[in-house]
Amino acid sequence: MYKKILRNERGNISLFTIFVVLAINMLLAFVLLFASVKINCMNIRNAAKMELNNVSARIYADTFHSQREANLGSYMADLHLSPAYQDALRADFINGMGARIPLSNEDYTVGNICLEFNQYPDRIEYVMTCDVTFQILMFGERFPPITQHITLTGSHHTKY
């Protein structure tokens, strides 16, 4: 055996072995790409959850002052009828999310971020939706982008 190494006499690799190794490498590359898309989705969802918690805290602070002043109906009307207040909550949400994660990089782009508010007698519900477009670059070729839709909901319970 040592003589083969010294003489540079090695065995031949069959074409079947080459294709099997190539197929395994391609499969692993696809699995890693799929995992990176899922991990990025989880990171985006976690950032959105943290910002929804901040929205809830702001709504809590505003409703607390309104409840203390016995003026919760006025706050609910502001939330429902005031586009400026809703826009301020949306802008804070988007800016906070952008501070936590990049909203656009070479791998993905977060777009169509929408924060909607629904009012019920005992709670305020907020629904965040966005689309994440992933750019797929694999084996030296760019594939059509994959778009994942993300929806998160939260609520703040109020007392009358």
C-alpha cells in the first residue's frame, strides 16, 4: 500500500461515484438554502412580534391614561377614526422593525407591511401582514424569487 502512494498509483473513481457525490452536494445545498429561508422568516417574525409588543405597550399607556380620566370612549374613537394616530402607530412599528432587522438585503426584501386595527367591546386587536421576497441564487444561477406571506396578530384587552 505504501508503495502505491509513493509511486502515485491510485485507483480510478467511477462515473457513478462522481454523480452520487454531486447529487449529495446538490441536495445538501438545497436543504441549507431551504433552512436559511426558514431561519430568515423566523427572524423577521420575531422582530415583528417584538414591535407588536411595543405597539401593545403604547396602546396600553394611552388607554391607561384614558381610563384614568374616564375617557376611554374618546381613545377608542381616536384609534378608530383618526388616521393620523394609526399612521403614527404604523410608522413607529415599521421604524422599530427596521431597527431590529434589515428590511432589505441581498437575500430578501420585506414589503407590503400593513398594520390594521380591529376594535371589539373588550379589546383592541392588531393584525400585521407583510410579504417577504427571497432572492434565490443557487449553483451560480438566479432562480425566480420566493414570496412568503407573514401574518401576526395581537390584542390589548381593555376594561370599561
